[in-house]
Amino acid sequence: MEIAVIGLGLGAQETMTLEARRALEQADCVLGARRLLESLPDCVTSRRTAEIRPQALADYLKEHSEFRRPCVVMSGDTGFYSGAKKLLPLLDFCPVRVLPGLSSPQYLAARLAIPWQDFQLVSAHGAGEELDPAALARGREETFFLTGGRWTAEKICQALTEGGLGDADVAVGENLSYPAERICRGTAAQMQNRQFAPLAVLLARRPPDFSRQSRAAGIPDDQFLRGKAPMTKQEVRAVSLAKLAPEPEDVVWDVGAGTGSVSVEAALLARRGRVYAVECQPEAWELLQENKRKFRVGNLFPVLGMAPEALKTLPPPDGVFVGGSKGNLAAVLQEALRKNPSVRVVVNAVTLETLRQAMEAMERLGFCDMEIAQIAVSRAKSIGDYHMMTALNPVFVVSGRGPGGGEEHDG
């Protein structure tokens, strides 16, 4: 017995490879999903068994050793989100040939006349609430989604729009290779209220002006919308975020967020996480909302309120940045520790008094790995044909990690 595991392509017989067709013509039995078996050419054996469960397929083939050339058919390509991944390790009792097929990203890219080598490939089929299409699309220029289940094409467009990518260019391919094939193009915002066929795929391309915003920390100050609210300057922001070191899936609190420059950059770094920007001044809170829209960071959530009271309903943080605390620094740190005893914290202090409060509070609460850095920045200013250095206020950056102790997060 030699088993052939075959990728049938998109479904229409025209997308099947010649190698796959020859293997099927020689097969003495074929196993696979019912809709695939029904689409096979008439020249293929009528000995067909509808089965898709990997273990059941392997057991059936073991029990029927009389077959010499059995075939298992899969949709699309055997190497692209295929049932072949789970089946192949179970077929260790005999020789196996794997015959790849045409995949949906290949087909859609060909229809759009573009290369697909740089696509980020995502299967939303059967995924739950944990899937964040906007976070995924922010991370790469082109993201290809297999749709299915709760994540229909229109649902993905809605999630992209809510995540700040409503102007992303989207192409939806429906019933690819079938007579009812249709490819629709538009922005995510335009497509979110349309209805698409269940058998659909989606390609999202980031807006052309988005690339600057996904770089390393240190966005130039003039990129942010600014009012009278305070803002952490570029150089200090870059160092502070390096100390905070947000991971892609982290939850971050920015306390005393001001214009939201730290919040925006933290949201770009924690692109699959969530950033809560806490600000007590309504004017600054409105500015936060504007910068959120400008930078398309749907994972940034401005919170209007005074810390520590405004922190009590927030989820446990992995990292906390404190740019301003209105004299409540110790209480802010206590609340962060209550939620996560191992939280990472960075405090910016402009005055010696705030520096002392930060050191005393963190030492009293048992923070470890404490570091203090003073950032003194001077920028060149043109005076006629000459340049002179103008100093910004020096800032103390205090960082540390909670003592941990094996306690569970209070969520």
C-alpha cells in the first residue's frame, strides 16, 4: 500500500494539478470530505468514503490493507492550514506521497496580479474572540485571512475599522474558481456592512502612510497633536519605553497620559495587547482620542478619571508607566501591585521631590531590580548661520519590578 495525500486546489477541477489527477485515476479508493468526493471527475473510482477526522482516516486505511493505491483528498494545498498536518504523523505504517495543490492566497494574488510572497497568512476559520484582525494587520503590510465561523469577511472588515484601519485597502474573494466567483475591493470601512459568501478569503493592505508608525520607539514630537497638555519628549519616551519593554501581547497602563505620546507608542509595540491611558483632565483626554485616531491604534483605550480610583476596574497590567500622579504615586504603585505582584513599572520624575517619592515608595513596597537614569537632552537651535544647543528639562527615569511572590493576578 502507498497512500497519496492530495491537495485538490480551490475546488473546481481546473485548479487540480495533473499529478493529482493521475493519482486519482489510479486510486482504488478515495477518502475525504463529502463535498470534495462529490466534485471528483467521473473517471475516479466510485469507492469513496466520506471521512475527515485524522485518526478515523488512519484507522480505516490500517484496517483495509487490501487497497494498493488509496488517496486522501484535502481542499486547497496540503501545506496551508490543511488537515494533512494532523493526518501525516498517523500514517507511519506505510509509504506516503504528498501532492500539493493550489492554495487560496496563490489564487487570489494571481487574480489581483500581485506577488504573495510577503503575505502574513492567518486562519480566522473557527477562531474565537481572542483573534484581533486589526492587531495582526497593523504588524504587516499585507495580511491574508481565511474566513469562517464567527469571522466572516464582513466581521473582519468591521474589526479592522474599529481598530483604526478603516482606510485599509481590502480585497474579498468569494467562491474562488467556481462559476460564482467574485472579487470585491474597497476600504475596510466601505466593506464592513456588506454581506459575503461563506466561502471567502480576505486580503488587507495597510494604508501607505502607516509604515512610519510601526517603527521602534521614538516617534518625533511633531507627529503628535498637541495642546496645553504635557508630553513626554521623544528621547525620554524612547528610554522610558525601553525600560518598560512592552511585549506584543502585554496590557499596559499609562497613568497621567497627557497627550498620549507614550500611550500611542506603547500601543504600537504591544500591538496584540491593550493600553489604558488614564488622564484626569478632560481637555487632555480629548487630545488622547484625537491622537488615537491619527495613529490608528485601536488597542489604545483612553480612560477619563483620577488615579488610583480610575485603575480599580482595569485589567491586571504587565507594565505601568507613570508620567504624572497628582501626588498619588504610592497609591498608584500599590494598586498596580495588587493587580499584578510582578508588574514592571517606569516612573518619570522631573523634580527631586518626585524622584524621592518614587524611590521611597518602590523600596517600601519591595520592588526589585530598581534602576535610576537621568536623561538630559539638548537640541540644536538655529541662530542665523550658527547653531546653539538648548537644554530640555532633565528627567529621572526610575524603573523596577514588583516582588512577585507567586500570588495570582486580581482580575
